[in-house]
Amino acid sequence: MKKICTLMVAVLLVFTCSACSSKKATAKKENKTQTDLKEASSKSLVVYFSWSGNTQNIAKEIQKQTNSDIFEIIPEVAYSDDYDTVADDAKKEQKEKARPKIKNKIENIDEYETIYVGYPNWWGDMPMILYTFFEDYDLSNKTIAPFCTSGGSGLSDTEKIIQALEPSATLVKGLHVSGSASKDATSDVKEWINEIK
């Protein structure tokens, strides 16, 4: 009888320990999943449209300094390589409130909390393909950090326009870099990133 009692107590202890360790493993797994989700949701993305390469230079510098993913907005119908033609086309698109189609797509936009959005300043505004971008994607509850390049027009009213297009997003102060300085903008980008954080 004593042996049977001892055996039963031992079996009971084994089951209890096994259940505890199983609960700990499950809790550990749940914590890991929550951590993974948190890390995934805090990722940032650099989205940019660049015609001459100036905005692309800034986009790549931001990506490098923030360890962000990057996405280039590519028009379905490519713009001309000729500056004067592009300038005329851009003015025409503005006048017609055109929405040029975007060739590629961001499949996982929900993963990102911060979106850096870059563009050249064309005729005091974003290229109209940026309007297409903001209309295609809902950036509610995300942080939008705009950056732009130009010959000297700065950001113009593009920050206000972006806020109007994405009213439920948080917009931070934008960065402007002159086109001629875009190849060596490491310190400008660093200062801006530190400021908006």
C-alpha cells in the first residue's frame, strides 16, 4: 500500500511539473509573438518618386540612417528624359489635376508605423503621382515624414497638402534639400532625423 501511495504521488508530481513547464513554454511563445509583432509594427518605410535622381539620393540616405525598407514610386507611363518636356508635362498634369498611374504596389503597408515620403518640388507642389499615392494608400494612424528636393522652392505648401490628404496621420516637420546638395546630404538627413524623433 505504501508503495502504491508513493507511486501515485510520484506520478502526480510528474504531471504537475509537466503542466507547469508547458504553461511556461506557452507563455514564452506568446511573449515572443507579441515582441515579434511589436518589432514588425515599428518598422519604417521610405517611399519616394525621383525623376533626376536627386530625391533618390536623399531617400537612400534616409534608408541607410534609419534602417528602413524602401519603395520607389514608378509611373506606369514613364516621363521624358528631357527636362523641358517634363516641366511642361508636370504643369499640364497640375492644371488637369491628373492622377498618373503607379506601376508597382506596396503589399504590406500595414506593417509600417513611420512612412518617409520623398518627391521633387515641381511648380510649387508635389508631382501629381504623389496625389495618386496618397489616394491609393490609407496612412491613418501612421507618422508621415515628408522630404523633398528642389532648386530653391523648399517644401512650398506640400506639408499642408499631405495633411489634408491624410487627415488621420501624424505629420512631422519635413526636410528640404536643394538638388545640388543631394549627393552629400548625410549631415542634413542626420540632423532632421534626430529632430523629428
